[in-house]
Amino acid sequence: MLEVAKSTLLILSALFPIVNPLGGSPVFLALTREYPRPARRVLAYQVALNSFILLIASFLIGTHILHFFGGRTSLTTWGRTSSPFSPR
């Protein structure tokens, strides 16, 4: 049970920056400043749902997309091969 919790926390913390809700919140508020409150609430719900779908899709097919473009799933290997400061 502890391993499942650790894995879930690791997956969520890795995928959280993809959606970046903290960075998108000021943009959402600035773009919807003139909207009435009910319309803003509906739009916020749709954005949250789309963000959730993006997280799930990234989790399910992210590895396949990396392989398609020639990436590796090991972050340590990927970081070493793509860093401009890594020894060649």
C-alpha cells in the first residue's frame, strides 16, 4: 500500500508541471475579468476538466510519444545526453 502511495505521488508530482495551474491562474483571471461570475465558473470547470484529461493522457501515452521522437524514459539518461554541459 505504501508503494502505491509513493508511486502515485511521484507520478502526480512529475505531471503537475505539465498543466501548471499556479502559472495559468493569473492568465485565466486576466482573460476573464469582464466575464460574469457564472460564465467564469463554467469556463473554470471546463479548463480543470481539460487539464485533468491532459494529465491522464500524458500518463498513458507519454512514454510512447517519447519513443516516437527518439527520447528515453530514464530521466538520468535523457538529462546526460541532452544537456549542453554534459561531456560528450
